Amino acid sequence: MDRLLGQVVSRALRRGIRGEPLWLAVGVGAWLWRRARNPTSRPIWKGRVEPGQQLLVTMRDPRAKTVTERA
């Protein structure tokens, strides 16, 4: 099903960009449907924090230089 939706998205967007607004709408709709069926963002950790426990969440900027790159 995902492969079929991929082909529909590709062909419909191609026709839509050429100037057929109906096909552009079909392509966008198929793309949204495909994305809704297969969400790319999955949880990294799933669990429960009990009373008294701590959960440390850290984030880093992917553009920032690491310690080894600074030297």
C-alpha cells in the first residue's frame, strides 16, 4: 500500500506542478495520507518515572561543534 501511495504522490505532484490543480490536490492528499499511515517520529524512550526518580532530558544543537572539533 505504501508503494502504491508513493507512486500516486509522485505522479500526481508531477502533473500538478505542470499546471493541473486537481492533480496537485490529489498529490498533497495522498502525501498526507501516506505520512499519517507511517509516522516517522517514534518515541526514543517509553517508560514511567516513579516518585523519587528523576529523568534528565538533554538536547544539543546539531550545528554546534563538539569538544574535539573546538581544539
